[in-house]
Amino acid sequence: MLKPTLKRWTELTEQDFAEHPAWTAWYSPDEMEALVSLGFDEVATKGALQSIGWSDEYAFPLPEAGAAIPFMRLCVSARVTTKGDHCLQGYLAPAAVTVFHRGKRYAFNRALRDISIRQAEELAAVLGEENVFPLQIHLPALKRTQEFDLRGR
């Protein structure tokens, strides 16, 4: 049986997403059944979550099958390729895609377009690219690739 290994969202690293296919945080009691179906021990999971006050500030890794379950705070590990062919580790969340480069996070969210454009310009400059978009997002756990682009929208 699996037991959740809790880690603060803000402390998740590139290596965490390279080692685990998906991460999630506690959202509601409705998700416990899904966790148990993935092999998590219900008593140990409840105990771990209770020890942090059921806070959603902590995430825990999921097995590969967890990447296909619609957890509210699901982040699926991704290999992201920029327009200039740089391959970066990152993750796909419901509203955004995030990549890591040299220990820094760059997040892109269509709902936060101005901030995302600034992040993209900063990443492009560091990578020596004119523009990082479109991004090709490969999700190994889901066996699919999708595109993410902020240009012209």
C-alpha cells in the first residue's frame, strides 16, 4: 500500500517531476476513493493529511495511473519542447503549463496573459531564442502530446 510523501508545492523541483509522473494536493473527501483505487492506504493517507491540517499547500506524488484521474489539483509531469527545440522538464496543471530551467520556474497561463508573456520573454532570452512558442508538451504518463501557445490570442 502507498503512503503519501508530502512536500510543499513551493518546494517541488524539476527532479520531483522527473521522478514522478504526477503530483496532487488534497482538495476534498471525494478524492479519497480515487487515492485508495491507486493503492494508497486510506488510514495512512488520512493520518498524513490530518498531520498537516488537510492543507492544500502540500502535494504528494501519484503513480502513473493517477495522471489520468481528474484530481482538482493535478499536475502531470511533462517534457516541454520550445520553438527553438530546447527540451525542458515541466508539468501541466489544469490552467497552466510550467517549465524549469536552471532551478527557476516559468509558468504560462492563458488567464494571466501579460504575466505569462513576460515569463516567456525571460525564458526566451535565457535560452537564446526569439520566441519559445508554440510549446510542444509531451505527457509520458498520458501517452500524448499537445501544443500550448500564447501568440496571437
